Amino acid sequence: MSAPSATGRTVPNRERVTTIADDGSRIFLHPADVSGLFTRWRTVFGWFLIALFFALPWIEIAGHPAIFLDLAERRFHIFGITFAAQDVPLMFFVLVGIGITGFLITSLWGRLWCGWSCPHTVFLEHVFRRIERWIDGDAAARRKLDAADWTPEKITKRVVKWGIFAIISLILFYGVLAYFVSIPGLYQLITHAPWENWPTFVFMVVATLIVFFNFTWFREQLCLVICPYGRLQSALQDDDTLLIGYDARRGEPRGKVGTPGAGDCVSCNRCVQVCPTGIDIRQGFQIECVGCANCIDACDAVMTKLGRPKGLIRYDSLNGLNGGKRRLLRPRIGIYAAVILILGSVAGYAFSRVEPAHIVIQRMGGAPYFVDDSGVRNQFLVRFVNKTSEPMMIGINDEKLPAGMSLVVSERGFEIPPLAEIQIPMVFVAEKSSFPRQAKLPVDFYAEAGMKVAIISRRFDFVGPRYKLKTATSQNGT
């Protein structure tokens, strides 16, 4: 089967990328409008995600935005928990957890993320294309306008549309930037002259142009060419994965209404017209399909008008479309679920051990130890980082040190300002007669910030010569 391109060329659908013509030129897609159950729910969910995206930097939890990735200070505030740069290894659990969860979701429900939650799809379908329909008209009008000469009407519409797109692209970039500089920081950037923060200004201009280019011209090519998820899903799905498919047993052979022996598909091509990537779902599963369900609503509307049952195109598994039964539980689902459970348990333990202060005991440069009349001395520099947004009191407890060892420090208690860092020298002295035999020696720090008190234990290596007590026997030479 063939389909006309935006410029009137007729190109085959089956043996090519849906947006590339036989001569290699780009076919610009103009999906037709569609309404129905899934379209309504996608719209509601999409606008919820958009509202959440812009709201999170405004929502304050524990004195910081709900999500604030403060790269300048190397602090990451995520839903009330503050992570310092030293806690970055914990991101391993987050990233791996997101990846394995994505595997599980894809194995169960296919490209649910792409069609319903992907930021690119959400903003393209619910913002940019809606504005385009409002200015340029329906799909037929948009194709006609593309093919038309540059008349004053076309120039006016293009200037208005691209101007609105540029403003939205800037707002979208500001929304992303707020996660890294916070709303007050964003306000400072906006209200000051560009040359006062010229690196940020240059980055803002470049990023805005990229966003504008993507949503104005590149569009579905991001899904078809750049995004690896469509290729990856082929390895993650099986015959029991829920996806959008065409019931060929019911629909074939195709024929107009009243054709003897024809199936339910009347070859109206409505499913192709509404597809944002231009595919024909009747050709079977294709990696270009983003799972948006536009074709389901379009086909259901046609079936309703013809008095035929809905579901010719529907969410189902390949087994279901072939008349079989879909299995929900299967080995790969069990494996993914087990990995997520184990990873979640380990991550829960690791995150529960996140300390309000980062404390590092480092040996000072120079000789590793000194010996004098007082005993063996080891000198350390202790670095304290207050990871909270409140002043923190630090106390030192050396009661766990071995007998004969003492701590020499300028003060046993001191205050660290919010999100600040200080370093203090600490000297440990051991009597010659009681040189410690332990490889690691303990010292406790009490960290108090607001109403929270935490005990942070650290261990350090004490080095020096190995002294032996001289007994009366050895002195007599016996």
C-alpha cells in the first residue's frame, strides 16, 4: 500500500522509514486531530506532568525546593534529603533502579513511557502541536500551507507561530534551569544584565535554540533517529507484552462497506492520518510506534459510526491479537521484579545511612608520626561538611580510644554554618608504653542540627614505632 506525502509524492509505506521519501527527502508529518477516551486521558495526564514540572522548583521541603540540583555548591536536595558530592555514589542505586524499572514497565506495557510520559511527547503533543493547529488549521490546511508560496498570509502565520514557539522554548528552558539554580537564583539571572552572567546567558541562548529547533522542525525525528529506546524495546518485549496492535484476524481482508467477505477494516486510513510518526499500525509491530493510542481512538470512532464493535486496533499482546491468552507472570518479569526488590532493599538501607555531615580524617603532610617525651604523635586534618540548611554543632568524643591514648584539639565543640565546610587540626598522642595494637582506632562525632542529633563514627590509622616494655628479667640479661 502507498500513501501520499506532504508534497503530493506517493511513497511505499512498508520498506522505508515513514518520514523519508523514495528520493531521500524529508516527509513532514501533519497528524490529523483525534478525540476519544485515550486522547482525553493522555491530555489530562500530560497537563498534570507539565504542571508538576513547573511546580516542583516552587514547592519547598525542609527549607529547599523539592528538587534542587545545586551544582555550584555540589549539593543535591531531593524531596527533603540533602546529598553532598560525597554521596554521589548513591546515585548508582537511583540510576540502576530507574533502568531496571524501565525494563519491567516495557516488558509489561510496552512503550507506555514514550506515548504518555516522555517530556518530548508531552510538550510536542499537548503544547506545540495544539498551538500549530490553532494558528495553521487542521492537517489538510497545514499541508496546503506548507506547499503554498510565501504569501503575506503564510509569512504572518509563520512569524506568529515561530514567535510563540520561541517564547515557549525560552519558558521551557527556564523551567529546566530552575532545577539547577532555584527560583530565587533564576530571578537574579533574569533581572540582571546578560554580560553580568555571560556564560549562563550564552548557554541559555544555545539551549533555547535547540529546544526551538526540536519542537519546530526536528519533532518525531528525535524518536525515530536519536532516541535509543525504540530499538531497546525490541529486546525487552515478548509475545505477552501489552502493546498497540491491529487485529488482522478480524480486519482482513480489507474492503469498503458492503464488500462481500471483507473484514471490519474499511481502509479509511484514519489510523495512519492521526499517527504522530506516520506509520501504518496494520503492518504489524514497528519500532517507530510510540504507543500514543491515537490510532485506537481514530479506529474506534470509525467502528462506532459503522455500528461495529470497537477494538479492531487496541491495547493487547501479540498472543492476544493472534487469539491466544496473555500471560502476566513470566520468567523475565520475575527476574526484573526480584532485582528491583533486592536493589530497593539495599538502596533503602544505604539511604537510611546518609549522614547530616560529611567528615573525613586525613593525615597531615610530612612525617607520618613524631616521637618526643609525651609519646607518639599522629597529626590529622579533619574536614567537616554541613549538609543541612541549619547551623550544626559538632562535638568530639574520644572515650573509645585505647588506654594511654589522648586527643589534643583546640576545642571539643564548634559550630558549622549551613551548607558550609571547615577544617580543624587534631593530634592523637599515645604513650610509648601503651602503643595501640589496633589497625583502626575509633572516634565519635556528635552532629546536632535543629532538633536532630546524629552520632557519626570514624576510624583512623595510628602509626609509629613498635615499643616493647623492658622487664626486670631482660634488664638482668636472663
